[in-house]
Amino acid sequence: MVFDSELTGRLRTFGWSLLLLVFVLLVPLLTGCHPSQFRSQAAQGSQLVLSVLTDPNTFNFANKNTFPSVFLFTYEGLTTENGISGEVEPALAESWKFSQDNRRVVFKLRPGLKWSDGMPLTADDVVFTFRDVIANPDIPTDAKEGIQIGADKRFPEVRKIDDRTVEFILPEPFAPLLRAVSSPDGVLIMPKHALAETLKTKGADGNLKFLSTWGTDTDPTQVVVNGPYLMQSYTAGQRLLFQRNPYFWRKDEQGKPLPNIDRIIWKVVESPDTQLLKFRSGDLDVMGDARPLRSEYVPLLKREEKRGNFQVLDGGPWSGTLYLTFNLNQAKDEKGQPFVDPIKSRWFNTLEFRQAVAYAIDRNRINNNLFRGLGVIQNSPISVQSPYFMQTGLKVYDYNPEKSRALLKQAGFKYNDRGQLFDSDGNRVRFSLLTNANNTLRVAIASQVKQDLEKMGMQVDFTAINFNVLVEKTSTTRDWDAHMIGFTGGVEPHQAANLWMSSGASHSFNLKQQVGQPPIQGWQITPMEAEIDRLYIAGARELDEAKRKAIYGEFQQLVQEQLPVIHLVNDRAIMVARNRVQGLKYSGLPSWGLW
């Protein structure tokens, strides 16, 4: 799982089968900036015009830590997940077979697979991806946590049997395996012939050249892919153009190569309001594919459906989560300076303080004012669509300012005659709150959170910043007090291991030393985190579904009691698409509307 730049959550499960089979858009190909100008006398064909709030941050899958990303279009895994049912389906692997003890799995690749440059895609690429990239200790990829097994975090031993057959040897049974190798959320297969040399040398920074290979400064036509689309061109801050991959393996029922759409235009539009204007003017074919449509747009668009020749689709609750979290990290940087002011750190690491904050936030008001009542108040770290989601029995933090004040006083905080909050040492309770500026809904939510907490006497310095800057602070520099961000969700809880496991690269609330980062001093795991690690390992090891539910039930109860993150309100899955986009089945299950 990854940080979500645009939506408040994610099951990043989608299958390209529906998109590739049934979207028919017979409009001109593009050569300029405006869709009406994307014409060529030599090339006419079908295209789909989409939008995204932020530029991509990499073309290298191993460096991926945000959603959406180019990899939705460009890469596949051994398996994929059905966007309606959530079931695992074949992708690059046409079949697989588990041994009786569930410790050996043999995957059979499809015949004739090729990379976008025409080179064969074989078992060598699968072994390269898992052994040389994902399991490489010098590559800090987010994909590690999802495939590491057991308490000692061992990787599967992946070996080639023949060009089309790969065997995974597991140190113990691993229930999430098929989803861990699934696109788009799991490990996506990378080309050995294009990248192997980059693992043999290091750059001036001491890191493998692989880590700086295929950044967004790379000519996108040089990036070798295996998915339905290859990248044609990229203009930062404007657009990314995807072109049909002629070597993609899928075919329709008549044997016609897929995808049907020749081109996808991914326009960078940094404001949802501007996206709405562009959709209404005909510049976009779909809105709400990368993040749910904002609730306040729904009445307007519903009135215009017939005249505008489009339809508003309701897919139910969205699968991702939006949360507020405090920086619990008590470590120091390489110069011995604490990442968090020790005074603030004492507040943040006090359970009563975090619980008081949770009770102080009026989530119903957020839902009514900002979601028009269509949002979903989240009380669990697991997506509502997951079979492991607990409907009842969890601690809930409904708005209760009296209880919030009582908890603060219980923890030694006190108020002056002006209602300002101080700790027991007389320090005014003041901290910064960050979120990403390009998501105006999230900015509005954070502004209301600021108001609610200031009613409790806290001084909250709220700043909205660029999303990539926010990710840098939370995943590298650790320079923050509190932030609000989305995280992709899903059917399988282990897909969020990167967030919840203490060693995870997205474990922002107490980020451990990561590969390639400057050393940190004095990092410690808390008892809460140790217990979450234990539960995640046990849940992945357990194959009995009833027992797995019990384990993940304990995990949910622990998180809701200890509050390393405070869940807020999630979007409802709403998307609008022009009627010429046919055969679309829309669900809140995937975090990608164009499954």
C-alpha cells in the first residue's frame, strides 16, 4: 500500500479486462495541449482523456510510494484482483499450484509474453524482480513489507524451473501471497534485460544506480513495460501521454489484441474545481477515476446528466482511509538533534492526549458540511469492504468535547482563564498540522480539524503543502508534528503492512532507519508497535479464515484503543463518465475507478 495523493483511501485492486474490452472512444489522437487540438493527419484513433492532481514522482516501480501512479497503466504482476468481487485472477501467470504443505507455489507464465521493446518476458524477469530488486537490501522499495514472511522477515526463495515456470519456496505458509504478487498493489514484474546492469554499479551518492534509473527526468519512451500501455511523452505540470502497447498479451473473445483504446491522456490538473470545469466543458472524458468525485459536485452533475450526455455513478463506500497522525518518533538525527521537539513529543506519546484529540474532532460535522452527508465515518484501520472489517466491538470516538477536556486534565494538562491549554510544565500546547495543498477537500477537512482542536484550547498551525514535499517529510526527513493523509485500502489487511509494520517505509508515525537514508540514533519500537508486528505476522501465517478474522480483530481493537492514527471520514465512491465510455462497472472496492 502507498500514500494516496488524491483520494482518501485505496483498494488498489483493478483488472484491466473491463477497461480494455469495452471502452470505445472514437476521437482524434493528440499532438497538442488541448484535446480538440490532438489531431494528426496520419493517425486517427481512440483516446481517453483523464486527469490527475499531481505529477508522477517516478517511472521506476521500485521507487513507488504514492497513488495514483503510472504503473496503473504500464505494468502487471503475476496475478491481478477483480475490481468488483476482489477475487484474485490470472495476469502474467496463467495458473499456479500450491503444494500440500502450502510452502511451495509454482506459477506458470503465459506463452509468448513480451516486453514493450519486443524482448521475451520469461521466468528470468520474475526471478530478477523478486530476488535482485525486491529482496535487495540496498533497494528501499515499499514493496518489501508485503512479501516478507515471518518474524525474521524472510523473502520467498524464487527460482526458475524453465522459461515459463517459476517456483516460490516459502519459509512458512503465507496467506497473502497471491495478493502480494498482484497488480497493481503488489509486486509488479520488472525487465531484467533493461535494468540488471544498474544493480552492478553505484553512483556518487553511494547508492545503486538503479535507484536513480527511470526517474521522471527520463525520456518515457525508454522505459520498458509489460502492461497495456507504454509511455509516449511527459511534460511536467501538464500531461503524460500513454500509447497502446503492441506487445500486450491480452486479447478479446474474438482474438483481437487489447487494449481497445489507442491512447490515454493523463492531464495534470491541480485543482478539483478546475477538473470539474474541464469535464463540463468536454475536455475530460471521466472525472473521479483517480479519486472519488467531491460530494458537492454531485447535485450539479446529476442535473446535467441528460443534457451533458454523461452519467454519475455511485460505487458505495470508498475502500481507502483518511487519517490524522502525530509524530511519535523519539529518535535523533545523525547530529544528535531530536526529530520532534521533546516537549511536543511528550504530548504526542501520551495516550490520553491522542484520545482527547479524537474525541475533539466533530466527524459528523465534517461529513455533513464537506461530504453532503455522503461520506463514511471510519472507525477501523481496515477497509469496510474487507471480510476482516469489524462491524461492531471497536472503540469509537464520537464527538465529545467534555470527555476530551477530562482526558487532557487527567493527563496533567490545564487551562488558563482564557481557555488556552498548557501542559503540566506550563508549556502552551501548540503544534503544526500538514496536508497536501492540491486536494482542496482535504484542506477543508484539516481546516475544520484545526477549528475543533482550537476549541479545546490548542493552537494548531495548519499549512497545506505540495504532496511530494509532504511525502518527503513523512518518509525521509521526519520533519513534522502532525499530518493528515490518505492511505490506500483493500480486501487483504497485509497489503497495508508497509504502513503498520514497524519496519515499513510508510510507517510514518514512528519511522525507523530506512535504506539509503542518513543514520538516526535512539529509535525505539513501542509495545503497541511490537504487538501490531506480532499480529500481522500471525495473520499472514494463518490459513484458517475464522482464525485470521480473530487475529485482525485484535489488530483493529488495538489500533482503535492506542490511536497511532485517528481515522476521520472517507469518501463515497462517486465517478462521472461520458456515455460513450461504455460497459463500465463501477465499485467502491477498487481505488481505481477505471477497473
